[in-house]
Amino acid sequence: MPAPVSSEAPSDAQVPTAGLGVRGIRLASHPSHPVIEDLSTAITPGAVTMIVGPNACGKSTLLRALARLHRPARGAVLLDGADIVRLGTKEVARRVGLLPQSATVPGGMLVRDLVARGRFPHQGLFRQWSQEDRAAVEEAMEMVGITELATRAVDELSGGQRQRVWIALALAQGTETILLDEPTTFLDLAHQVDILQLCRRLNADGRTVVAVLHDLNQAARCAEHMIVMHDGRFRTTGSPRAILTEDLIEEVFGLDAVIAPDPVAGTPMVVPRHLGAVTPAGPDPAATPSAPADSAGCPAPQPPADPASAGTSPTARSQQDGQERNTDR
């Protein structure tokens, strides 16, 4: 029997004093239209956490709040127990990196120069560019496999390559936590898998990875911890194996689906019940008479068409005219 799904938000006691967490936050683009209301949870340190849910449920808004880019109207985002809005901008940037959903870059900027921007939080009046910064940039590019692209313009790269460059920038920051907002959007399947494998490697190196994903099956396969959101609230949190049920999928996504084990990883896989083969309209091929076959199984030659009907074909009319001209001669 699957584990019961809790619809209650985690209590303050579950918000840790280490790592990232939110306590009773209210986020809104307009005071009278909150996107997120009374949210509390913790991000498990050292784990891969995937945030999932239907469109416009507040996933990206929550991620921006965790990165200190969206200030809550009420409540607090906590970083190691401290209210993140009370921390300095550079201090937060040295500890939390963000890959936004629609990252832009000035035209013509080289890959190495963009990755080097990740070292800005480490600069100061009395600390300028150093050998340590240079080494951090080179290490970040090598880690994501873009060293050979260092002198290429970012806007000349493919979508998958550009995502790697932005991840390298976050790595160059030297942060312990990396937030990624839909990192696989607009990528083909091979590049999606490539980026997700990279996220797993970053986590294996000791970083906390938090990502917003739309693909439930990819999220379930990569995540150790999952947050399911619905209408600006947490529907449930926990491991994918414990929380992904058919009832949950129908309630949150309005989808009638079966939960089956992934044939490779064994993780939960969402399979829609009503997305199958569609029978094309038209006559049944089995009911259409076929031409008789000869003893070898090949269609038997058909008798030539009635000359009287040849006048309906331009080619036949041309042949008939030629025969009449030969007769006149």
C-alpha cells in the first residue's frame, strides 16, 4: 500500500537551521493576488530536490524566493537559520547559485568571460581578480565539459551547450546550493538527459541541487526528495516512491494515469491511461479486395484498360492521336 499523502504544509519544526528553508511565506505579484500562501518547508541539504506541479502553481516563484530575488510579503526564507533578506547580496551569492529559466547574455560575449562573472561575489575593494578566481573558472568549465568552447561566443552555441555554460557560471560562484529553473526546457531528449546527468554529478560532488521540472518521470528518476505544488501550496513532499500515487496525479494534474515501475531505474513512472494508438479513419484494409496473385505470390498481371475509356487520360489521348496520324499517312 502506498504511503499516505499529506496535504498539510510542514510545520516550523521541520524547517532546519542548516541549508535553505521557508517558513510561512506569502508571495504575490500583486497584494490582492497571492501566488503562494502560507508555505513552509525545508530543502534537504546534500540531496537532489525536484519541485513539480501544474503550470502557474508557483514553482518558479518559490525558486526565485529561495535565491533572494523575490521578497516574501509575509514569512521568511531561511539560509542556515537566518532570514535571507537580512544577509548581504554577495554573501547570498557565494552560497546560493541560480540558473534562471530565461537567461540572457550580451551579444558576442565569450564563454570564458560569462563563466568568469560567477566570481563577482568574491571580488571587493581590496580583493580583485586573482589566480584563485582564474583557477575556479577553468575548473568549472572543465567540470561541465566546455573547456574547448572557452573562446566561442555564447550566442553561437546550441541550447544544450548554453545550459552547460550557465551551470559553469553557477559552479564558478563556489556555492554549496544550486537552483535550476526548468533547465531542460527547449532541449531535445538527448540534451535533457545530459543536463540531468550533470546535475547528478554535481550532487555527487557534495552540492545541494534544487530544480523545477515539468517532466514527472525525469523528476522521479533523478530526485531523492520531491516537492509537489498545487494552487500555490505544497500538496505533499517526500521521496518519489513514497508520494507518487495515481490519486495524487489525478488530483494535482487532472490526469487519469497508472503508476508503473521504470523498467531501468525502478522509480515511479506515470503512464496516462488514455494516450494510446489511434485507429485512422477510412475503410478497413482487410475489407478491401486485393488483386489475385500468381503461383509465386505476386500480383497477377491485369488486362489492359478498355480503349473506349482511354480518352479520359491525357497520355492515352496522345497515343490515340499519334495512331490516327500514322493511319492518315
